[in-house]
Amino acid sequence: MLRTRRQPRAVGPERLWAEIDLGAMGRNVVSLRRRLPRDCALIAVVKADAYGHGAVACARAALAAGASELAVGDASEGERLRAAGIDAAIALVGPSSPLDAVRIVAHRLVPAVADLELARALAAAATRPLDVEVEIDTGMCRHGVPAPDALAFVRALRVHKALRVRGVFTHFAGLGADDQAAMRAQWQRFAATVAALRAAGCELRAHACNTLGTLLLPEAHADAVRIGGGLHGFDPGAPGHGLLPVLTLATRVAGLRRAQRGDRVGYGGTHAVAADTTLALLPCGYADGLSRAHWDGAHVLLGGRLVPVVGHVSMNQMVVDAGDAAVALGDEVVLLGVQGDQRVRPEQRAAPGCSAYEVTALLRPDLPRRHHGLPAAAAIR
């Protein structure tokens, strides 16, 4: 191994860790709330462990900053928030199994209902009126009641006296500003469905917008918006959003080796060193959620410089080409976030055809996550 050129730092027990700036998250919530009518609720979506950022801490931060309630993907995620002492309303925005009915009732979750079998199970489990919401499919062809069938479905739910339809919602399929016209068409289909429900005497709230919809379609803000990626500062694909990234992902140099031109790196020898250089070993890999699809050939920050990952990412190691710059064991390496005047964003790591959300959502559940920076609610505002 290469002798370091200065006193090495001690390498701590954490091979890879994430730091989440809850103050930045709070400011994102406030920034988005300012775009909404006063009577429009902001629902903080913290499914998939808050996109890999830590659901409990992020839920508390979002609520402190002005979110009205929370949304998760399934009953187990809602149960974990309740176990942490969070008492806000928690909606399930994904499908539920009838086998989840008892847990949904026990933890006062608001399920998305799109089939009568689930409705029957919920009604049987309910010991008091249970709020539910109906998802309406307006173009995703995924989960939900087709828009033309919505009125008949809501009427069918009235058979179950224990169920109270609190609202209806839909999901936009758009991924960026180029999809605005298609999203607007979905909104018009949804708005017409909501109008028909209300004309038939159904008192309910309606919500359709995710972060992108909130920014692109102010006419679709309705009674609430659902903010997921926007909490964490992901680029929603709309210009001028001003959202702040909140996550830093970091490791430390665990080994150094001098390589000569022509040396091959990693499994399969897929990378040949172009010139004599220093290779730095990082103690993290795809077992930590750093998949080859996203991280092979990526650039990370070492000493404030962008340096490339070379060779295939291994299960728990990867190698970067540090060039001839001074580097020592224990130097911090930033995989996502800021070092010096450089930043690496999750969007830069997403493989073609993949979502930037995958980059953080794939991080292993037991990865050390350090949450910091949450000011008082008044300071956030």
C-alpha cells in the first residue's frame, strides 16, 4: 500500500454514513407552502423510509415546518411512525391487502380503497368510524378506480356504515415540464369526476398534485398537495423551484495504492489505468445500496475535486482514481452532497431510465443517518 504523504486520520467504525439537514427540509416545506392557498393542506410523503432519508425524523421535521399530515406506502410504514409517537393523520397512498385491515384500524391509518374486498375487511375490523380515501385512476393504469366508475364505487362503499369516505385522489404520471399538457388532461379528468361526486351529495376533499404538479399546475392544488421528493430537495423537473438538497452521503479513504499505466482495476479488469496514478479504496459498495447501475463510472468528491470511480463497484468496496493529488488514509470522500465548491446531486447518479429517488431509497436500512439542523418552527418560517 502507498505511504501517505501526511499524518493519516483515524478511520472510524462507520464505513458509510448519511447526514440529513432537517433545517433545509423545513425550508423546502415552507417554500412550497407559500405557493399554496391558505386552505390547501400540505401532505408530507415519507414512504420508503422518507426516500431513504429516515422516515421518523423527516416526518417530525416536515410537521414542524407546516405539513398538515403524512403519507406512507403501506401499513407497516404507518405502524412504525405510530410506534415513534407520531400522532398526525397518516394516509396510505399505495394499495393495501385485506390482511392489513386490523393493523390499519389499530393504528388509525387512512387507507386508499380501490376494491370492495378491502372495503369489507376494513368495515369488519373497524370498531368506530374509519376514514378512507378512494384513489381514482386518471391515466396511470396502476392502482385506483377508473374515473368513469368512481361515483358507483363511492356509492357502493356507503353500504359499510363503519367507513367514512374522507376524500379522493389521483396520481399524475408526468416526470417533467414536458409532460405538463398530459398532466393538465389528467387534472381535468379528475376535476370532472370530483364535480360529479360532489353534485351527487358526496362531501369529500380532493388532491392530485405531487411536487411537480404543485409547481407546474397551480390550478390543480385543490384541497391538498402531496410532497415527497420536494421535501428532500430532489430536482422536480420544473424550472425555478429553489428546493434545497438535504442529504450528504460520505465515507473515508480506507486504502491507497500506486498503480502504473495499464494496470487493471476490479472484477473483470474492466478499467485499465491510463497513466501512473494513485488509487484510493473506499469501504462501501452495492451491499450498501450503491448499485453498479448508478455508481460504476460515477464521480465523487475527494479533497474538493471530482474523481472517478474506476472498475466495477464491489459488494462492499469501490476504487477511485485520485490522480497525483495529496491524499491520506481517513480523508473524507463525499458521494452525494457538497465538498469545497463542488456538489454531487442524486440526479447525477441516476442511471438512464432510472429515477433519482432510487439513488437514496436503495441505501441500506441500517445505514447510519445523522439528522441535524432542525430549528424551532418559528425560525423555519
